[in-house]
Amino acid sequence: MSPRLRHLTTLENLPRETIERLLDRAEALRDACAHGTRKLDVLVGRTVLNLFFEPSTRTRTSFELAARRLGADVINFDIGLSSTSKGEELFDTLHTLEAMHMDAIIVRHKQSGTPDELVRHAMSGVSVINAGDGNHAHPTQGLLDALTIRQHRPDFENLSVVICGDIKHSRVARSDINALSTLGVKEIRLCGPAELMPTTEDVPQGRRVDDFDQAIKDADAVIMLRLQKERMASIDLPDEAAYFTHFGLDRRRLALAAKGCLVMHPGPINRGIEIASDIADGAQSRILEQVGNGVFVRMAVLNEVLAR
Ligand code: NCD
């Protein structure tokens, strides 16, 4: 059996067995909750800290809910963007919080690599979980996206999955690519404007397809990404109407995909920019399922790093 994780900062290089164990556990937790169990006591007496240096709705709430459902205590520590610049402050914060005997720190930070830095500086006994760092990784999102696809299409070896949009700035895309390629997805296609595509050095996996009509042809799942303007130089900012014309998911384009193609988006969605409203709310949309699965995946991860 692959060793139990102490920290989760990325899905890169995680063995397939570890990813499958987390997905299986998330599924078991989902089944338990479907049968009426709302609260377990596996993490009673443990304290989890949400340390978010960037705004978040879904991720923070679902980590909090996940921790509470496992019986842990949760502290939310919101830090204004203004105090993020000095590395020293971060480690002071870390050590202060450790002195209060936190068991796990869930961190989101605009700087790629911050969770790994925390792992290097963390004193013994505290687990670090990455809730999104810069454009580097968002491992629980990668897991919940894989779980959402697996629920409908467990035959990964037959699947073509398209990731479309601002891939260059997307930690979600990187973690999705890591999860899906490790799980043996047949083909991952990457599509987006040239200026928002990562170099092959940066992201080696995935077949680049410039034209969205071609990229989505016969696809089994399409993951749409938000234009992450906060991470773009103004020169990269596309005109929104033109963007939708070339890279927006609408009814016509979805009809080019395989029948029943899963429509996914990590949220927050920009209706009419990367996805048409009727598609976001349509029968093929799995967007709210992704949100629901996020809670179970985060329960599985907390259980993995914290259970005694
Ligand atoms: C994503 C994020 O913050 O990386 N959102 C999320 O966690 N659900 C994607 C985004 O902000 O576009």
C-alpha cells in the first residue's frame, strides 16, 4: 500500500494508488452521508486552521464543512491581501499558530510554492494542505474533478477530456492534468488563446488544439476555466466578446462533443464569457456536483493526513 500522506501540496508524482484511495474514501463518505450520517467523530479533538490569503467561497466553506463533519474544530484565519508580501510574516504567523497546537493548516496563497515552504518550516506534527497556490496546484480540486468524472465515466482509458480557457494561470488545470493523466485518461486536450497557453516546458502533458470546435469534437468531458484577470498582465487581457466567440462553450459547440459530454467548471463562473448561462445550468452541467464532491474529497484528505 502507498504510504499515508502527511501533507498534500500537489498531485504531481502522487502514485495512482494514493489518488484512487482518496477517491474511494470520498465515495464511501458520500455514501455514508447519503444514508443519513451527517457527522462522524474520527477527528474529534483535532484542530484545523483555514489560512486563506486569497478570496475563496467554495474551497474555504467546503474545507470548513468537511472538517466539522469529521468532528474537528475549525478556526478561520482571514488575512487581508496587504499582509502577504513579507515572507517573514508568514512564518511568524505559522509558528504562532503552531504554538496554539493546530493539527492541520489549510493554506491558499497567491504565491506558488507557499504550501511547500510551510511544509519545510512547519514544526513536527502539523499537516499542510494546499487549497490553491498561485498557478501551481489545487490538489483537492484535481481530486474532486476526477471524482466527478469517475462517477459518470469510470472507463478513464476510453476518455477524451478537454480543458479550455486560461490554462496558463490555472492551478486547477495543472492539478486536473496531474490527476487525470495518473488515472490513465486516454487523451487530454488543451485549448485556449495562444497567450493563455502554458509552454510545454511548464505543462508537458496534454495535446494542444488551437481551435475549440476541433478540441471539443467527440470529447467525453469538457472543463471550462475562468479568465483569471487578477493574474494577467494587461497585455494578455482578451476582449470578452471575442473570447466567447472563440473559446466560449455554447449549445452549438457542446453539440460537437460526444453524446452526454460532462460539462464542468471549478467556479466561480463568468456567464457569457467562458460559458453560456443555459449550458452552465443545463442538463449536462456537473458544476454543482463538483461543488458537492468537494466536501467529500476534502473530508477524505483531512482523514488521510489527520486520522490517528
Ligand atoms: C479556482 C481557484 O481559486 O483556483 N476556484 C476554486 O477553487 N473553485 C478557480 C478560479 O478561481 O478560477
